[in-house]
Amino acid sequence: MTNEGSNAEPTYAKVAKGALGKEAHITVMAQQEIRDFGINRLAGTLTFLAASGEFKTGDVLYKVDGREVLALPGTVPFYRDLARGISGEDVAQLNVALRELGFSPDEGSEFGARTQSAVRQWQESRGHSVTGSIMLGEVIAIPALPAALTFDPTAHILGASLGGGEPMFKMRQGEPQFKVVLTAHQSTMIGADVPIVISYQDLTWHGIIGQATTGEDGQITAPVTPAEGTSICAQDCGRLPASAAVNLTGLVTIVPQQSGLTVPVSALQLESGGNVYVMRRAGSADEKVPVKLLGSQDGVALITGVNDGDEVLIDGKAKQ
């Protein structure tokens, strides 16, 4: 923004339609508590181990002597054979899983004729021996599916003997904690209470950036809290890899998007009273036009009070 009074030859710029707005991509880190999980209950030779990734209801986790061990949703460990005539929370979990897989078991926590029939159909569909019951160790309860599980092929080598009691994979426990990692320059542009959009694969999550701090290692970080509710990733947290730290991408709006008429900042002049104006070319003379400044960025100002295509003075003395 300039004051009146240059004696140089006049130079003009055209008013043009344009937009202001600035966004920044920053690193977001999801920190998770990872624990051993999936206690094996079968004795024999490990003949298959799944690769780390996302698992859903009915997926194969590993095989012992060729017997599949399958993932089912549930918070209660499967601790006994599941057969007709029993009832309990473990049976209720089985019934929920069978229904999710498209079968029609008994309602509630009873293992009756319908559940037995559903188990038989499930076994047949998988090429298992059709018994109508599930032996201890053939299914493992996982609190929420789908879930990201990590298998370590160096800890469980194919052909190794399993005796039962071994944790077979790792998974996240509790809620991930999110934070942004900022460069020194980013920390000067991004303050506290700024919204952030976090992306992971096909998912989008919304959070609010907190106050940044500098650690002893010189790293600048700021916590990210949910924009709504109590969780950033909510029901999709299980999609995150089962790693202690996962790097994600965040998008922050530094200058809100605005569109309208733009001029170089050098076209703006300031009266002693603080009012902003431009000198617009009008035939053989220039005219003084009051304008309203809506915003500026990188040497461009967004204003009202002029028309698209007008020519405004950016340097030199106005024509009288």
C-alpha cells in the first residue's frame, strides 16, 4: 500500500477476476499403543501365517496342521468348544458373526439347532469337516472388526511347532493420539484452534490443532483433538496399521478461500484518514476511487469498488 506523491511516469494494471487462499500440507502422526494379541490354543505345526493388514469377520489368521484359525468379532475370548446345548457370551459372539457372514443362527446367546445348522453351512462353505461345532482354538475373538493386525514372520516361522499359549499377532489398544509435526516456518503460519483435515487411504477425518510446543530434540509438535465427538477416527480407527506411530497427511487452510476482483497491492493508496483508494484511468485523466480491501496475499489484493477490466495506477504520478 502506497501514499500519494510519486513523480515517475504512470504505470497501470488491469483489474481482474481472481481468488485468494492458501493451504498447507503438514505431517500428522497417529501414536498408538500396540500389544500382543491373539493367543493360540492349538498344538501342532504352523503351516500358514497371514500377512499384516486389515482383517474382517471370517478371515484366516493362520493355520496349524492345515486347520484354519479364523477372526470373529468379540471382547470375550473363545475359551471352550462351541457346540449345541451351551449358552453364554461367547456363543452370542458366534451368533453375531454367523449372521454377519450371511447365515441364520439362533438369537441371543443360545447354541441351538439353528446355530448348529449355520455352523455346518459355514464349515461346508470353507471346505472344512462338517461337524456343526467349533473346537477350541479354531476361532479368535477380536474386539472390533475390521481391524489392522500385524504378524511377525520372524517370530512365527512356518514349520515351527506351536504348543498353545503363544500370542500370534499384534493390534492397537485404546484410542490413537494424534499430533501435527511442524517446520519452524509452518509454526509461524499455523496457530492454535485451527481446523485440520486428515487423510488416510479413502478416509477423511476432521480435527482441531492445539498449542504448539518445541521438544528437547527441537521438534515442533501440536496435539490434534476431535472437531466433533470424542474420537478423531471413530469407527475407522481399526483401519490404521498396527504400528506404534503412523504418519498421515493433514491439510490446513492458512488463508480462507475468497474470490472477486484483484489488483496488485501496489495499486492501493492510503489517505491520511486511513481510507483506501485507487487511481483509475479515465480518459486523459485519472480519477480517485474509494475501495474496500477484503484481503491480500502474495502481493495481490482483493477489493470492491471497481470493475473488471478497469486500469488502476500502480506506479508513477496520476494524470490530472
